[in-house]
Amino acid sequence: MKKFFYFFLAISMLLSREVIGNERNEIKLNSTGSCINCSLKNANFANTRWKGANLSGADLSGANFSGADLTGWTNFSGANLSEADLSGTISRIMLDGLPSKINFSKANLSGADLSGTYLISADFSGADLSGVTLNNPNFKIGKYSAQLKNASAVIWFSNFSGADLSGADLSGADFSGAKFTGGILKLDFSKANLSGTNFSGADFSEANLSGLDFSKTNLSKTNLSKADLSRANLTGVDLSEANLKGINLKGAIFCETKTPWGIENSGC
């Protein structure tokens, strides 16, 4: 019996230390706008406004940022945002006309909820986005529904080079102008749900997209130079204005696919 008592006493002491640590770190963040490598696990930042806060390397796992305004060069580089709620977060164009450029580079966003986000020029390069969802049916569209334009999320002109998007639900999201280049950094889309996703104007040059299901996605005006789309499903896709220089389309499925050489139905 004493063993159980001491065990639960030790657990309660650890939890209380974590709570006290989080409270102190929140005070530091609110006072200085910076909390590098801090522990802010499960913190509640819902509907808050940020002005260029620096949270690089911080532990924000399970934190609630739903509805937060991240406008102003917010830095989450290398932070742990696994299972965090980022639904409905926004980054608006600043008063000087420049985008916010939120930094999520090399951050851990595995299992995070980004449904209803409206982000422009965010940096997700090298980030772990495995298992994220951008299409949570429980998300309630708020005051920025006009900007979403019926998309599940809007993430324009953002950098996903080398990001891990394996198993992510990207269905219905708008990635217009985003960068998904391959090269040295490996992009992982394996088992991702891409149905109804808008990639118009995106850069997939040298990316490995073999075997992916792009059916009913928008790939108009994309840069697919030297990309590998072997065995990809391109049913109903518009490639007529895409850059296909050096592309690998071996084994790809074409059905009602618009290509530079006309409508391709070889895979119907």
C-alpha cells in the first residue's frame, strides 16, 4: 500500500512542477515575446494575437492555438507542436503589404490539426507533418470563412521542401503557389489524402510523387520539371499549362487528363 502511495505522490509532484514551469514560461513569453526551448505543453493560446513571438525549439505538444492570429514573423522553427490544435489560425498581410512568413521549419507537427487555417508564405521546410489533418469535419468556420473560399484550409505560397506529409489528410485544401520541390530534401506524400486539393501554380520540380493519387486535384500551371510521377493517378487532372520538362510519367494513369498533346484517355 505504501508503494502505491509514494508512486502517486511522486506523479503528483512531477505534474505540479510541470504546471508551475508552464506558468512561469507563459509569463516569460507574455513579457518578452520570446520563450526559446521552453516547455509549454498543453498550453491554451486559443484566439490570442501574436506579434513576432520566438518559440523556436519550444515544447508546445498538445497546445491549443485555435483561432490564433499569427501575423508578424512568428518563429516556431524546431518546435514540438505534435497533436497541437492550430485550427482556424491565420496570418494576414501586414500593414506594409508584406506577408507574415511564419517559420515552422524543422518543427514537429505530427498529428496536428490545421483545419481552416489561412496562412500565407509560411515555411514548413523539413517539418514533420505526418498525420496532420486539414479537413476536420468538427471544425466550425469562423470570421475568416470568406478567405477560405470553400477550401478546408488555405496555405498559399508556402515552402514544404523536404517536409514529411505521409498519412496527412490534405483533402479540399488550397496550396496555390506553394513549393514542394525535391532535390536534396526528400518530400514524403506517402498515404496522404489529396482528393480535391488545389495545387495550382505550385512548384514540384524534382519531387518524388510516384504512385500518388492526384485524381480530381488541380495541378494547373504547376512546375513539374524533373518530377517523378511514375504510376501516379492523374484522372481528371489538368496538365495542359504545367511545366513537364524532364518529367517521368511512366505507368501513370490518364483518364480525361488534359495534357499539352490533348485529352489523354489511355487509362480509362
